[in-house]
Amino acid sequence: MKNITLAVEDEVLEQVKLTAAEQGTTVYALVREFFATVAAKRHANDGARQALLRLAYEASGDMGSKTWNRAALHDR
């Protein structure tokens, strides 16, 4: 586990301390939870992106035969 140092505005830190106290936790725990949430979302997005790419490569992509031409499309 790595330690980090953050610089936070005094007002923000005071609000976060109040929030942590209301939730019965610590600022440290809130920061760790936030980081874990960000990492989990990124992991989920990566998984969804990979699944979508896999589907795109595996799809047959059969669009049928072309039964029209440019002149017919613009014929009024």
C-alpha cells in the first residue's frame, strides 16, 4: 500500500471532516473509498469496452443485398 500527500483547501477539508463525522468514519476512509470507486468504474468501463469490441468482431455484419441505386433514391 502506498501513502500519498494531498493539498486541499481549508474550507473543503472542514466540510469533508464534518461529512466524515456525520457518517461515523474518517477523512482517510472517505478518500480510500473514493479512490476505490474511481478504480472500479474504470475497470467496469474497460470490461464493457472489451465486450463491445468482441461483439463487433464476432458479428456477421450481413446487411443484405443492395436493391436500390442513387437515381431511384432521388427520383421524385
